[in-house]
Amino acid sequence: MTLKAVMFDLGLTLIRTASFPEIYKLILASFDVQVSVNAIVEALKETEKEFDVSTYDENKRQEFWTNYNAALIKKLGVTENVVFLASQIDELWWRFSHVEIFDDVEPTFSELKSRGLKIGLVSNGFQKDLDHVLSELDLKKWFDSVVCIDSCNCAKPNKEIFLYALDRLQTNPNETVFVGNSIEQDYDGALAVGIRPFLIDRENKHSSQYNTISSLTELLKII
């Protein structure tokens, strides 16, 4: 069947930022709280076990992230001004994230549009954050549909978020391809609903068992 749409992941597919541990470290350091990246990595692992982001409710956004960040901060051994610091992490996140768009994004999107294809975004981010990033990078103009966790209260690799995105684009799985950087969330998630997946592998780390591309422009030669 004729290809009608290409869907993309966001982080490390279209944009790059400082890592989550690095962002936490920078924000905490701005309040004279000094912790190591390794300590934050371990605290993140433990905190993720306690909070299910797939059940995130946008109406309780501030409460959710304040509680999440407070739990993480306590695991770092911080005992003073915990709630204040937790709220500031949420407030200052994108100021310290150093977000950048990959150079191959806009040339690829321009060519896809010239071919009459729809472009969708499927992210495990949240609406408030996506609004900020897409606006800052002037990316929103390219998308026919933007789907995130709070669009359907689920996250990749859950089949429902892919099916929801297909419905928004009004395309069938065999009329759509998906590009992302995560094998589990993006590649396997798309494949499970019949969407042809491509793994963006900019550093050539993955085996040939996957449909890999080293740049987004490489996709244009394939589809």
C-alpha cells in the first residue's frame, strides 16, 4: 500500500539535550546543592520505580513532578528545602537542558512534505514540555499530529499510543513508518502494531538485525 505518513520520536531522534542526570545536577548546583551525576543516576532508577508516568494526569502536573522531584532529592540525601528545590527543577528544566535540533531534521521534513506525506510526532514527553520545545525550535509547523503521554494516558511501547497516533493521522499501519532511537519503545512498539520501523542509529551502535539509518536524510532514499 502507498506510504502516507512518517511518524517520529522526539528526544535523540529530532533533538538532543543534556542528559537528565546532567540537567538535575546543573539545576541543583544553581542552588548550591552539589551532587554527582552517578548519584543522580542511581536516584533516578529508584524514583522511576515509584512513579508511573504513563498514568500522568495533566491536570495534576505540578503536583506530580513536585512529588517526583522531591522523592529523587531525598534519595540524594538532601533534607533541607526539598519541596522548594523540587518545584524549581520543574520550573527551570528547559533553561538548563541545552536543547538543540539535529541538522538533518528540517531538510528531511521539507522533502517529506514535498512528497505529500503527513508527519506525526509520538513522544513519551508531556504536552507542556512539548509545547515549549516545539515552539523554541520552531518545529510545530511541520507536524500534522503531535501525540504524547497525556494525549491518551499511555506511553510507548504501549500499543494504544501508536494506534491513537494512527487515528489522528487517519492512516493505517501499513501506510506508515516510524523513526525513533529506542529499540524497545520506538522500534518494537511500532512493529507490534504493524508499522514499519526504522532505528535512527547516529553512532552505528546497533546490529544489522534492525532497519537502521545513520541520519534522517538516509530515510529519504529508502521510503
